[in-house]
Amino acid sequence: MTPIVRILRLVRVPRARLALAVGLGALALGSGVGLMATSAWLISRAAQHPPVLLLMVAIVAVRAFGIARGVFRYLERLVSHDATFRILADLRATVYQRLERLAPTGLPVFRSGDLLGRFVADVDAIQDLYLRTLLPYAVAAIVGGASVGLAWALLPEAGVILLVALLVAGVLAPWVSAAVAKSAERRMADLRGELTAHVVDTLHGAPELIAYGVAATRLTEAARLDRSLTRASARSALTAGLGAALTTLAGGLAVWGGLAVGVPAVRSGRLDGVLLAVVVLLPLAVSEVMAGLPLAAQAIERTRRSASRIDAVLELPEPVQEPTQPAALPDAPYVLTIEDLRARWTPDGPDVLDGVSLTLEPGRRYAVVGPSGSGKSTLTAVLLRFLEPSSGTVTLNGVDLRTLRGEDVRKVVGLCAQDAHLFDTTIGENIRLARRSATDDELRDALRRARLLEWVESLPHGLDTPVGEHGSQVSGGQRQRIALARALLADFPILLLDEPAAHLDVANADQLTADLLDATVGRTTLLVTHRLAGLENVDEILVLDAGRVVERGSHAELMARPTLYRSWWEAERLQDRVLAIPADHGVPRST
Ligand SMILES: Nc1ncnc2c1ncn2[C@@H]1O[C@H](COP(=O)(O)OP(=O)(O)OP(=O)(O)O)[C@@H](O)[C@H]1O
Ligand SMILES: [Mg+2]
């Protein structure tokens, strides 16, 4: 099955509307042909100075065809665009839903700009399939066929000539231009994706690029991509021109052909002289029908390429399989049990989690520590059902997570992520994301627990202060605390916190850890962290190394024997002493 067919199967095609559009298009172009034919007859007949009454019908017909052409054209545009936009809307929603399911973990192969291109430009390009390909071809077939019939009825040779001209313009010319344009059209979709990705990437990284003085190189690269794209467009335009030229040539030759067979026919009396103009001018009218076909053929290639780019996203394996008959979400209080869990990111990749077991009891707090890359974030991904375990089980009150809907799981298990995203809106809106219905008082309460309320109230605009793109107008610590307030407002029964203090200086990190441990008293919490200071307050600590739990216990237990944890903890204290950070962490240094 080709990508186009696969994609079209996903959307509801409004067949009736499309058929109506074809009908209206045929009427519009047919009126054009009728206009040309009746005017040709009218001019010839008028030259004979007949009584004007004999011309009346033709005069009215010319007017009617003239008006009808415009009206039908308008209606056809209206109906065809309406139908196409319905298809597009449907397709965009489908692609978006798919992206939504893939987004947390399943999209590493695509660059964000390229993905944006696929979602916007490539989906748009699908409209060409109907508007610029199927519709013009269907209309051309109907009107062209009828015109050949008319010419044939007047003079069979003229009919044959018109048919040949139509085949040249409708089949040969498009085929030639499509064949020549094929590689250019393919390259264009890819280059457009590359260029978007490059520009988005460059804009995101602009501060770094300027700081390292490499902005010029990035711009040169963008210019090179742009030139390639321009070259590909020029080639595509050239072939479109070639096709148009061939079509026009065919139309012109058909006019001459009409003359060549028409004049002898009039002489021999086989054709009424008055109808000669009709035979000669008919091909001219019909060439209007054919003019769009080379472009239509080119659009096929473009659509095909875009379809396969969209298909590449749609065909990605889902990182988690949603159950066909989801189990009901059990009731609180929740016990989350992880048993001998193994997980990997790619089917043939290594196990990133290698036999992890842990039970999260209601109201207790846990910490997961371990070196970078040991699988801490991966564990949160599995618990949120963003990633499927490759073996072992995770159960919520005894119900296997795999039998629950991902959405339901995420009602119970919430995450304050390592790099929580702030949207380019106000502080209030960013927090309210967790619960649309939250009142201002509830917002304030969440802010208070995240130790942010004083700061927010000191701002001239308070909750309505904008945070800037990616939270660029607030400090790193404030950003993390806003994210924390959001997670607290959501009121998840089980809260996962992934390195909430990762980007803060030591004193601020310790303060934040202390604050969030205060804020989560009595809530099931799993804190992922690099830094060990403050972990005296959690109930159980898991030391993860290369995906395995190498040590576990409370801070006191782990400190009582020579453990990895104790050596890390001592190293951390030593480092803190060097940096002159008081051992009674949690109190910020005056800065
Ligand atoms: N989305 C992903 N796709 C593929 N591999 C991934 C993905 N995320 C993580 N990995 C791999 O899984 C392993 C564990 O990564 P993980 O992010 O769980 O480590 P971590 O303990 O959270 O590290 P850090 O402390 O640096 O955040 C790493 O080898 C990493 O390369
Ligand atoms: Mg991590």
C-alpha cells in the first residue's frame, strides 16, 4: 500500500462534496467551451447579416455561458476547498493525536523543526492531491471528452485532431514534466524540512552560537540549504514551464489542424461555413481545460513525497501499547509496586533498567540516586507509562499498569520533570495548566508550598507576570519552583520529581530540596536526584548503578556501613567544605 493510500484511509473523504465539486468544475469549464463555440458561430453568422431575430438565441446563449462560467467557477472553488479543508482538518487531527502519543519518548529520530514541517507543510501539501490533481483531471476528462464529441459531430477529422491534441496536453506533457521534475520535487520536500529544522535549531541556540562566535557558520549553512532549495524550485518551475509550453503548442497546432481539415470540408460542402469558426476555435477553448494538467502531474510527485514524510511519523512504533479493553482505575490509597523491572529504549538496545524492584507505599517518600545515565529518568518514564517494561511488572494496587489506560495512570502518577517546560504565558497560567478549574486561592496555596508566594506577590503584576519563552524571564530556581507549584496544584497521589534542583547552585538546590520535602509530607513521592544532601528526610533511598539497584535503605542505614552511598555523601560534604557551604544544608547562603 502506498503512503498516500494509507494516509487517505485515515481520514473521512467527503465523497459527495468532491463529486459535486467535479460536477461544478465541469459545468464551469464546459460553459467556457460553450461560450467559445457559440460566439464563434455568432460572429460567423452575424457576418452574413441575417435578421437579428435569427441571432437572438445565440446572443442569449453567449450571455448565459459567460455568466454561468463565473458562477460555476466560484461555486466549484467554494465546494472543492470546503471538501479539501475538511480532509486537511481531519488529517491534521489524526497526525496530531499520533504525535501526542509518540511525543514523550517516541520521537527522538526527528528534529523538532523537521517535525513541525511534517505537521504543517506536508499535511498542507496533501490538499494538492484533490485540488490540483484529482479535480482538474476529472474535470478535464469530462469536458475534454464532451468537446471531442462535439467536434466529431461537426467534422470527424476535427474530432480526431482535438483528441490527439488533448492526449498530448493531458497525458504526454504532464508525463514529461512529472518525469523531469520527479527528483526536484522529492528533494524540495526534504530540503524544506531540513531548512525548517536548521532555522528552528539556530533560533533556539542563538545565544550559544553568538557566544561561541559560530553564528556565521550556521548562517552560511542556512544560506546553502536555501540555495539548494531555490535551485530545486527553479528546476521544478522550469519543467512546469516546459509542460505548459507543450500544452500551448498542442492547443495551437489543433487550431491549425482545425483550419487544415475544416477549409477543404467547407469547400466540398461537408461542413457548413458558419460552423468553420466553431471547429477552429473549439481547440482554443479546450486548451484552457488542459492548461493546468502539467502542474497537476507535478503536484502528484510533491504530494507523494509529503505523504511518505507524514507516513514516516504515523508508522513509528508506539512506545507503549494502549490496552484495547482498559481496566478500571483502582481507588485510593495507591500502592505502586515495581517488580524485577527491565526496560530499554530501543528493541535491540541494552536494558537501561535491569531488574529494579520497589514498592511505593502511600504517604512515604523515596529517593533514587545514582550516576548520570544510570536509568533514573527511565524509571520515571516507565512509571508514567511513557515506556513499556521489556520484562517485569509495575502494578497499581495490584492492577498491571499495562492494562490501564496511559491517561488514567497519569491521573495518579504525576511528574515534575528534569527540564519542566514553561509556556510563554503568565506565571498563573503556567501553574493553572495542572488544573484549569483551580481558584486563585488554590494557586496561591500551591505557590506558598513551593516557597514562591512571597516573590510572586512582590511582583508588580503578581500572578499575571509573563515568564517569557521557555521561562527565559525568570531565574532557573524560580522556573523549577513554578514547575513544582504546578505539580503540587495537580495534586497527584503519587508525585515523581526528576532532578528538580539540577540547574541550581548548591545552596539553592539544597533549599529547594528541603522545601519540596516539606511540601510533600504525607504524599507518596519519588525524588530523583544527584545531590544527596537532605535525603535524611526520605523514608527509603535506592542507589541505582547501570540500571541495577545496588544499595537500598534509609540514610541512617546506608551511612552505618561502608556503602557507595556513604562514599558519595562524604565526597559531597568534602566538596561542600571546599566551596564553604555549611553542613546544615537547607539554609541559603547570603548572596
Ligand atoms: N529517550 C531516550 N531514547 C533513547 N535512549 C535514552 C532515552 N532516554 C535515555 N536514554 C538512555 O538510557 C540510559 C539511561 O538514561 P536516563 O535518562 O534514565 O539516565 P539518568 O539516570 O536519568 O541520568 P541523568 O542523571 O543524567 O539524568 C542512558 O544510556 C541514555 O542514553
Ligand atoms: Mg535523568
